[in-house]
Amino acid sequence: MAYGQFAFIYDHLMEDVPYDKWVEYVKSIKGRHAKGKQDFSIVDVGCGTGEMTIRFAKEGWKVSGVDLSESMLAVAHEKSVQAGVTIPYFEQNMTVLDGFAGSDCVTIFCDSLNYLRTEEEIRETFNRVYTQLARGGLFMFDVHSLFKMSQIFVNSTFTNAEEEVSYIWNCFAGDEPNSVEHELSFFVLDEESGQYSRFDEVHYQRTHSVDLYKKWLEEAGFELLSLTGDFSMEHLADQAERVFFAARKI
């Protein structure tokens, strides 16, 4: 998926997203299952504008960022330079992930996996992740829950009106089961002219049951380590909006 103009206002819209909680999640799983691992190497798939990627690098880990959007990666590279960290970024589709053999960890966070349209694409991604990990390597990802798709997204409208950027975000049920189409209209202020320009985006997401994700992980050769929700390290509540999976290559 190429985000186009969206990449350049993405961070403004995501400024309240708790990126540090994802970092703490990774540190917790690493502490439990890769404690003492030196030169920890991590591949951040679906890295977007590099917010988590840069945080991983500041933990002292060897980090690579992967995303399908060239414009997102351009923003990520610029931010990495400003942050004083060196991170290689790669434009790749996660279904053909390659070039990271022997990695200690692969992450696919912030519901990036939900942008895959078919079950086969998820299986392909899990298989590619497996091939890129060292034996005992960790795979962590999160997805929207079925509850969030059906009870929070479908037929909902979200709006935000700020001076620099405003948006109208409509959500509709997609054609596939447990899918949503996000129709977004943005109004961005041009400071020189004082005029607002409008552009539109359509984003598609789809999720699946926890049991299906577990089945596909097992088929790819992974051992499930933990299944939690909404950044909790202990449990998965019935109405959790975000489901977290941690698995290990066996």
C-alpha cells in the first residue's frame, strides 16, 4: 500500500499513539525469551515513518526498517538522521520479506498485518518471517480484534478539526468477512496562501479470529509464546481492541 500524501501528515495525526508501549512490550518478551542476547537484531516490518524503528535503535539494538511505501520510508530516513541513529530502510512487501536471514526478531506492529487482503498473504508473510529468523528467533505482531472491527469501526465516523490538519474518517464494512474500508478526507492548511487543500485516501483492513492466526503460526513452524491484548502482558480480555501475538521459531 502506498500512502502518498498521507505519509507527510501521518505523524501529526498519530502524535497520541503510545509507541513507547510497543517498545516496552518488545523489551518484556525479549527479557523473558532472549534474556542476555547480545547484538540483538530486529526487523521492523511495516515501519511507516520510523517512530518505533528509531526507538528500537535507541535501545541499542541492530535495527532494519521495512515498508511498502516509498514516501513513508523517505520520512523515516529523514527522522532517523535527525535523531542521530543509523537505520537501513528497505522498500518491500511483507509477503516476500527477504535479506534478513539470521535475525533475532521480526515485528509487525500497529495493525500493519491487517492491510493484507487474503488469508494466503498472511500465510506467505508468516513463512517469509520464519525463513528470516535465526533458530529460536522471536516474531511479534498485533492485529485488530474481531470486536474492534465489528463494534467500533463498522458504520462509524470519526472527525478531527485542528488548524493545520482536519479530517473526516468514515468506516464501512468491506466485501470480505471481518473487513473494513476506511474512507478519509483530509484538509491541510497551506501556510503561505492560508487556503486548505483537500485530498482523499481509501484504506482497507481485514482481521481474522485468534484461532486462525494461531493455526497459521503453527503451520509456519512457530511456537506460540503469549497471547495478550491492549498492551497487557498477562491476559486477553473479551473486548480487547488490539491482540498481541509473540511466537518463537522452533
